[in-house]
Amino acid sequence: MATERLPDRLAAPVDGASLGVFRAAFGLMMLYSIVRFWAKGWISELYIEPELLFPYWGFSWLEPWPGIGMYVHFAVLGVLACLIMLGLWSRPALVLFFVGFTYVELLDRTTYLNHYYFISILSLLLAFLPVERAVSLSRWLGRTTGPQSVPHWALIVVRCQVGLVYVFAGLAKLRADWLLRGEPLHTWLAARSDIPWIGAWLDDQAVAIGASWAGALFDLCIVPLLLWRRTRVPAYCALVGFHLVTGYLFSIGVFPIVMILGATIFFEPSWPRRFMRRPAAPPSEASHEPQAAGLRRPLAWLGATLIAIHFAFQLAFPMRNLLYPGDTLWTEEGYRFGWRVMLMEKTGEIDLRVVDNRDGRSWLVSPRERLTPFQYRMMATQPDMMLTFAHHLASEWHDRGHEDVSVYAEAWAALNGRRRQRLVDPHVDLAKETEGWAPKRWIVPLAPDPDIDDLGNSSVAVSEPPDPIAH
Amino acid sequence: MNPRSLFLCLVLALVLGCSGSSEPAFDQSALVDSLGTVVIIPTYEAFADEADALAIEAEAFCADPTVSALESLQAQWRSARVRWKQNDVIAFGPYREQPWRLGPRIDFFPVREDTIAENLAVDEPFTLERVSALGTASRGLATMEFLIFDTDGVDAALSRLQGEDGAQACDYAVALAQDLSVNAEAMVTAWSEDGDNYLGSLLDSGEPGTQFDSVRAVTNEIVNRMLFVADDIRVKKLGAPLGVETGGEPRPDEVESRYSDHSLADILANLDGLENLYQGEFEGTSGISVREWVETRNRRVAGEVLDEIENTRSAVLAIPEPLRLSVETDPALVETAIDAAFELRNAIGIDMVNALGSTVNFNDTDGD
């Protein structure tokens, strides 16, 4: 076995049970998420009631379904989640689920969450994997025949995807705020100091720093610890504990359960057999050869190439923030789709001023009156959303007969306990700025806070709140 | 490092973290309790006293409608108004929730002059029962203000309240004052332990039947209310009359309490109420304050909020009365006050919220 070539090792058959359980758990969690989303009234609150949505750049052509369409859309997603869970017509169900779920996410940047992105990626990946060979209704009904094994690479692909979340989340924590100040955990834990018994500790910065280090170490180490058989059980117990605690302390929805179930993919491929009445026959060498041979076929190489491209993208895309100037948490350029989980307590306030350049008249626009509270909260700290809103205002004023208008933003924000400072240059006409991937030069860089960023360096002496725009 | 050692290190990091100072955390339940008993209920009680006095003054005026009686009634309306506007910062719970929903009954803005005229045109005597059955646009302090004040002076107002038609308006004012008294008392009852005990329900937050799912959500609401009041002063009470939302054309009609020229006093009362809540004190009695809570997180921010309240107050005081005229005669002073309120809004909505880890306009959508 040790002398096998890599393609053969990747194609080696392994029990498909763990992948089947992973698929079923994924479907179950998606079904639960959709029911929860519906029950909380979020379909209407997030996609029907808002006067304006913030679609991603390049996707402004997307619109929510009219009438009860969004409810129908979520109902269909629920049915697809059921099919995925049961393991019946999984492949088309996963493809359609990916399209439907991603459509919802692309409608509005306001609702961006790392785990929503994770769900989109997983549904796409699973659609190309043999997830129905075991633990599926299709198998039970006899629609799926043949061995219950899957090629080893199928498991590796899912493990890599799950592992990337932890690794990038850990790397993102290697910053001074997290490691030296324990922020934003200190703020968030202190906010939960009303919890009986442990509340007093939660207000302690030493606890926050300790928890921050533990969190970073957890994220960075959990994947190898799960992969290594000797440490797998305690590591998984730690993982369950970690996610349950964070789920209890913070409002992070279904993310903890998704990760707890998702991490089972690191177990032995046949682990579900311990709980099944009729264990399947172990994969035989006979089934190995055709698959190994299959990997040499052009179609298999195409698949391998696509997977390689996918993971190259998954490795590079989260690091695109390095191409932008400034602190990513402040500018949020390259922030999304990067697994930067729970890294910032950022608050902001914004007003916009529309100016008719022909007669000099101006209008103060308080976005609170036009956006939902959630949209306002998100836009007030995210410059690219501000730009979208500014363009929306320019368009609205143009429609009112003002042919030449400028839009300026008065946006201030605070990051992880720093004093507030300008986020956007108030002299830049946002109506004339274009959306896209290019660096936004009109974002005011994060200035050091003498109470926080000095850290004993007397060369940084700022006595007044920094205002780079002040004349 | 072997896995077991690594695991022990992780545990050690947590233990070391937990073995630090374990001074008591700030008790948010105690804060809510203190704010309720020291600030909120006493302020509503003070308003109820003023509303009782207003009903007495209204009856006295209508029995003998003279200039001095009207001036006395108007002065009492102003006193009641100040107490009420101090409570804008706690406009949640019985203020807006069913079954009480007392806020709109006490203060509906803007005044609907047509609706009031329609009510007066109905040939039916005004009684407490009749007014209590009217919609909120026909009731409250603002409607009463329209009846008993006139921007042309007390004589003009008196002339509208005399004669056969004036008697009808006077009776309307009396019934409104009585209705205010009833609703003010209902507000006290709603909050009080020996009444509906809304304060108690706040402290029991999270239990079945309570409005908030935790005491943390209650303190979050209080922070949001502070932010709202600061922003409302800036955008609606000063900005809208100045025309900042309408292309720079002043809109004096947008001024609150414009018939009584009490607009700036309303704003100052808003600021007093905001400060009372922040400082946890009322009329010389003090308890646990929001300021102390902020101080546990960031002393600089705690002091800055107070400074910005004072700066805004000074800027508002610098505007000459009445505001409906100042927006046209002294727009620069109004703009200065707007700028001051902007800083106050930011101090609360950005720095204070950031320090406390609060959520602006609470929404339970997930985060990560």
C-alpha cells in the first residue's frame, strides 16, 4: 500500500457511510435552518419588506421573487433539503439547492455570514461526490446498487473544505486585538456577565485573553488533531464543547451545529456502521481497480483538475485582502468569503448628503428612515454598502429631475473598542465612484488609538481623536 | 509537543484566564431595577402630578376664562410638557406595547388641525368618556396645546376659548386634561410593583410572557432609546425645521410644540431625561447608572457622553426662542446645535455601543 502511486491512493475505495451521514446531516441542518428562517419571519423581514437590497457587485440584476415567491422559494429549498437528507435524487437536489440558496445569499450583502457561504460551497461540492452510495433512501429502495464504497478522494475533498474553515479562522485570529487585548471577546463576554455562576469571570480581561488564545489554538490545531486517530476523540469532544459554548454565549444561529456535524467527516469512513444493524461488507480490492483505472480516464482527470482549481481558489480567495491597503477589519475590502469569524465589534453611524450641483441645494438623508435596522447596522460599517446606497440616492434624485447630483457620506465608526473615527472621506463624491474590486481610496485608513494601539510606544502620541480629514 | 501536552496547555490557558481577578461583574439587573425605581417611575409620577394639576387648572379656567387663568393654565401645560418630554427616552414598554400603548394617547405628533376642527364641529358635549373614545390624533398634550395656545399671544388664544364656540373648545380642553390625568396615572400603574409591575417583568425577562428574552435585551433597549433621542433631536426636532431634509428650505411647521413656542424647552427636557437616565438620578435621588456601566468598560467614553450632552444643551440654549422663527433668522445657531447633537449621537451610537457590545436597533438575525 505504501508504494501505491498517489492517483491510486486517492482512488482507493473507502466505506461511503461517513459521507452518507455527512450528506444526511447536511440536509437535516438545511431543513432545520429553513424552517427556523421561516418561523422567525426572516423571509419577509429580510427579502420582502426592505425598500432596497444590497446585491453583490455584478449581481444587481437579481431581484427577489414577487408576491409570495420568496416563500415558495424557501419551501422548495426545504423540499430539496429533505431529498438531500434522505438521499433521494441527491445530485439534482444538491445542484438546485446550491443555486437556490446562493441566489438568496446574493440578493443582499446585509445577510452575509461565513456559514452561509460555507453552505453554498458544500452543496456544490457534494453535488459532484458519490454521496448516495450509503445511508440513503436510494440505496434502501434499490435505486442505488453496487458497492457502498466511495473513492478516498471524495472524503478528502470534504475534509479539506471543512478544514479550511478552521485554518483560515485561526490564521485570522493572529492579530494584536485578539491575542493581546482579548478583543472583541472581552466586550462580548462582558456583555454576558449576567450569566449565573460564571458571569463575574466573563467581565475579566484575563479570561477574555485566555479564551482568545484558546480559540486561536483550537482553530489552528483542531484539523490535525481530528485527523490523527490517537487524538481524534478528545479533539472532537473539545470541538463539541467549543461550539456549544460559543453557541450559548453568542448569537451565531446554526453555525455551531453545522460545524459539530460537519466535523464527523474526519472520523473513520465506516464509523456509522457501529450504530447500524447490518454493517456493509468492507470495500474489496476488486472494487479498487476499476476506480483506480477510472481516475486515469480523461473525465476523471477533468474532475481532478476542477477540484484542484476549486481548492486553489479556496486557498487564494480568502487571502485577497493582502492585495488591499489598510486593516481588513476596518476597510472590509477582501473581508467576506475569508472565514474571518467573530473578529470584530464594529459600530458605526452614517448620514449622506445629496447635493444638486446646479443650484447648490442639499438634502440630508438619514438612512435609518429608508433601511431596516439590520441593513442600517451593516451599512454603517461597510464601505461598499455605503457606495451602493449612495448610488441609489443619486439615481433617485436623478429621477426626481436633479440631473447633476453629488452624494457625500458622513460616516464614523469604532472598531474593537477604539475611539470613533471617520470611515469615509466626506469630500469624495460617492456618486462618481464605481463599484468593483479595485481598492476604495476614499476609505479613511484606521488611525492608531493612543489608548489602545500605543502599547507603550511613546513615539505614537495622539492627544485628540484622530481626524485625517480635518483641515 | 505530544497531543496530551497540547491538550493540557489548552486547559491551562483557560484555567489561567479564569484564575485572574474575579471582581463582581456589573449587575445589569440591578441597573434596570435602579433605573426603574429611581428614574423612570418617579418621572412618570411627576408627570402624573402635573397632569392632575393640569386638569384642575383647565376646569378653573373654563369656569372663569380670564387672561390670568389662561396664563396659569398655559404655565401648567408647560410644566406637564417638560415632565413628559423627559420621558421620551424611555418610550418603550407601556408607552407603546399593548394592552397599554399609552404614549400616543398622551402625545400624538404632528397635530391634526382638521381632525380637531371636526371634533369641535360635532354637536355633542365634551366629556372624559367622549374624549377617551376618540383616536389618538384627537387626544393628548399636543391637541390641548393647539386649543389653549396661539402664536399671536394669550389674548388671541383667549378669544378662541370664549363665547359659545369657545366654550366647546374649552370643554374639549378640560376633557383632554382629564384624559391626560387618567393616562398618566395608568402609566404609573403599568410600571409600578403594586400595579401591572412592568418593571418586575423586565427583571424577569426571559420567562414566559415577558417582552424581552433577557435582562441584557432590556439594557440594550435602553441604550437604543438613548441613541434614538439624540438622533431625533438632530434630525427631526432641529434638522427638519431647518430644512436639512428638504433642500435647505426652512420648514417652521415641522417644529414640535409650535403653538406654544415650547420647542426648545421640549428638546432641553429630552436632554434632561437622557442625562437622568444616564446618570441614574432624578430630583436629587441617585441609584445605579448607565454611566457606571459604561465606566466599567471605558472611562473615556463614559465621560465623553456626559460632555456631549452638555455641549448639546449649551448649543440648544444658544438658539433664541422661538425655534419656528430661529430656523429662518438664526440658521447658523441651529446648525451648531445640530452638529452638537451629531456628536452626541455618535458618542452614544458608536463609542458607547462599541464599548458595551450592544446591538443598535436590536435584531436577532444571526451573526458570526
